[in-house]
Amino acid sequence: MSTHHATTQPETSGTSPATALADAALTREQRARALEEMSSTEGLDLLVVGGGVTGAGIALDAASRGLRTAIVEMGDWASGTSSWSSKLVHGGLRYLYQLDFSLVHEALTERGRLLTTNAPHLVKAQPFLWPLKHQYERGYSAVGVGMYDALAVAGAHGQRTVPLQKHLGRKGTRALAPALDSSNLAGSIRFYDARVDDARLVIDLVRTAVGLGALAASRTKVTEYLKDDAGTVLGARVTDLETGENHDVRAARTINATGVWTEQTQDLATHDGGLKVLASKGVHVVVPKEAIDAETGIFLRTEKSVLFIIPWPRYWVIGTTDTAWAEDVSKPVATSEDIDYILEHANSVLTRPITRDDVIGVYAGLRPLLQPQLKPGAEAASTKVSREHTVTRVAPGLTAIAGGKLTTYRVMAQDAVDHALGEGLAKAHPTRTENLPLVGATGYAELAERAGEVARERGWTLSRVTHLLDRFGSETVDLLAAADEHDAALPEGSGEPRWAEPLTGAPDFLRAEVAWAVTHEGAAHLDDVLLRRVRLDLERRDRGLSVADEVLAVMAPLLGWSDEDVARERDSYASRVAQIAAAEAEHDDATAVAHVDQAV
């Protein structure tokens, strides 16, 4: 393989992370402009392929350096692995028992940044109880959790971003988690990690990148790479999956960040090297908040890995599994055995067993697991390997990154952009994301202090305002202003949906959140809203289908849909719901996937 490195000097826009973001809205019009501009003859410094958390992080990192950047994603933003995770921002406590201190320190440092600076509106400190069966466990577990806390404080330059561990006996354990069977326990340790809405994090990453000048287009698939006579990748030919039109996007450097699709996308450039990635399925079940009587999450070590019972305001997320996936990577589905496995392990520590009747949601996703060796030929390329992710040059002009986890997306992005630029250019244009707030982060803390005042002004409960703040941060003000403006313009007695009112069938969400998904977050289809923005797919037995008509009533005028368009969207989502339900009744992956005829 050639060792050629692109040497083109990147353009710099002079944009500083400290300056106010430009328009960071993702809309249908923004997408069309982005496709037109990225396919202009001028060319880009960097093209990012893949719109999960890794690709979105790369686009933001590059844009923050002043690079002329574009990102394309063949589905909706975060529609792959990045919307089906455990939704945790954590250091990886289990890695301490493998003595991988540097990896844990890195992850905990990133956790601290997300909690305090990058995304405090999205990332929330979360306590967990670690049940102890024997007193001797307390000693070595305390050392491990103590090291966890120490590394977190060191990563935050001596500051505590979450409380330190606390040791509890049986009585203290029962007080915090009456649902936990403490009859055979010696006690527990309470420690802290954090949780996040994974899809919303990705969307905010893309929006922040766009606000810094990046060009972004979802539902845009790379079909081939553009090359010169020497074989250097000079960008990609992409297909707009909404219109069928092809665009040639020229870029000095391209980064492949497509997760479980890594081998498929890098093989478009070469079969002589690259990353080897296997897919591993992780399944989670969701049960209502009243199903488990506890004030904290619960952390369990299993014979294979770990199991988390994670509290959210209205439900608990329980998972995960870890099984090899040999089927279509666009159709990960849970089986009956997956669900039984999770319930069995959760019930091993609960006083009141969770039954199938308690389950209100099930979701499955695929992790991209790096194989120990690279594909033949990759050894000739420059490669950076960490414990969790690897960056390599697949072909001249084309870098690939795979592995890693949500928590360390920023470090992965920095590594990928540094690698693509080469040492000299990376030093001249260093990353600027360490202290860069995402959209909604700046001003969030001040607004959160006034949450009670906002609630009183609108006659709302404090929990409704907190719900909005934890999803939109300081942009809550803009969302509510847009709702008020829309509602004020409605003719008296028009019967049209009022945005400042809740969805009748899902009163925890305002109609304004659906509208905002379209006007600012790039939602172009019903499943974009129900799966990744107003995430009723997670918390409703019918995956939000019963609320579809209400959601469509808000979306249709904004997107100019006809009655036929609305019916098509509803029917497509109803088909998805039925297919996944059929898959979950099966006992093996192959039989389950046979029920699915569309990407899920």
C-alpha cells in the first residue's frame, strides 16, 4: 500500500469555539443546501462518512479547528448503534479489574467534561448500588471503586464532578433500594456514573458542527470513492436517498466512521487492508418506574460481563446482552431468549420479580467489536491502536476508525482527525473541543436555577420544565418562544394543534417537541421522531403507534406532506412495529430477522 500522505493545507475559517454559533438548525432546506455546497468544485478539507456518535464527534472536532468539513449519513442521525446503547457515560469500572488504569482515567476525564462543560443539559450524574454478597467482597470492591473515584478526580484536575463512594450495610441498602433482595447480602457500595440520551447527544453534536460551519446531510449514502490515477481517495460519490440524485463530493481527506458497516464502506476503496469488525448484539428491556422500588440504579456482575438497572424519570432500562451477530447489520432485533436472559439476571437480585407483563419496551443494537488483527495489507499503513478503538489509513486519503464507546467519542474524534491530517498539520490545527459546549449547554445552569419560576409562569409542574431543560438545555427558551408564536397566530377555534400543549396520547411531551424535531433537529420521517427524538418507541408497548396521528398532525404542515404522504408514513411505522413484535417471539436470530423486511 502506498504511504502517500495528503499535504494540502486545510482552509481555516477563523471560527472560534468561543464565538456564538451560527444557525445550528438541521432542516430539509439546510440539508439541500449542504448537498449542493459539498458537491461544489471548490472541495473540502475533510469528508466524514457516518453519522453516529463517532462520525458526529469527528465532524465537530474538524469544524472547531476551522477545517472545511462535511458529514454524510445513510440513515437518520444516530440511527445505528448510537441510538441503542445502554445510554451510560461511564469509565468502565470492569476495566479496573483488568488493571487498565489509563483507559479508565481517559473515560472518566471525558465523563467529567460532559457533566460540567460539553453537555451538562444531556449528561446527568447517576448513582448505582453494587450489591455485596460477602464481607470479603467489600475490601477489594472498595479498592476498585476508590481507584475509580480517584481517577475521576484526577481527570477533573482535583474537582469532584460526582460524589464519592459510600459503603452501606443491609439497612442502608434496603433504604435506598427496597426492591433489592438484601437477605443474602453483606451490604452494598454506592458509586456514581452518568446517563445520557444517546441519540440526542449525536444530534446536538451534528448541530454544533453545523453551527461552526460544517455541511451535514442525513439519508445520503456513499456508493463509491473518488480517486486520482495514483489511487488516492479524493472524496466520494454519494446518493441522496430521498431523491435518488448522485453528488460527487471532493475532499482532501476522508474519514470512514461507519461502525458495524466499516468493512462494507472501506471495501469500496480497497480490499487490500483496513479494519476487521464484528458485530455484537446488545439487548435492553424497559419497565415502568413503579416496577422497581429503588432510588438508585443497580450494578450487577454476571458470568459474562455486567448488567445495569438504570433509572430514568418514567422508566428503568435494564441490560445488556453480548452475543455475536451474523445477520444483516441493518436489522438487529431481540429474541425471546434475549428478553428471558435479562429478566432472569435482574430477578436474581429483586424481591418482586419482573415479568413479561411489566415490559413496556425492548430494543436491540450492535456494537462494532474490533478484531485483534487488521485486514491483510493494513500493516503497511500508519495505524494508531488504543484499548478500545483503532485508527488506520485504509488507502491514501482515506482514514478509518472503529471500536470505542460513546463516553470517549471526543478522544476518538481527535485521534481520527489528527491521523487524517498528519502530525504537522494536526499540530498546526489542534483540537478545540475539550471545553466546547454543545448547543443548549451555554446558559443551561442559569436557566435551570429559574426552573421553578418558569413552571409558575406557565402553570406547569416543575417536572415538565425539568424534562425540557434536560432535553434542550438553554434552547428551551427558544422552543417555548416558537410554540407561543405559533399558537398566537392560530385563528380562533381553528382546531389546529397548539404546540405549547402536550400530546394527548403522550402527555409527558409537548407538541412543540415534535415541531422542534422538524425545524431544528433534522427529523424528516415519523420514525425519526418516535425513535430518536420523542422516543416513545422506548417506553410504550405499541412503540408509540397510538400517538402517530397526533405526531403526524404536527409534522405534516411543516414538511408539506399530502394526505397520501401522511398515510405512507403511518403505514411504514405500523409495519415496523408489527415486524419487531413478531421477531421478539422467536428464539434465534436467523428466524427473528426473517420477519423483518426493512431496516430497524
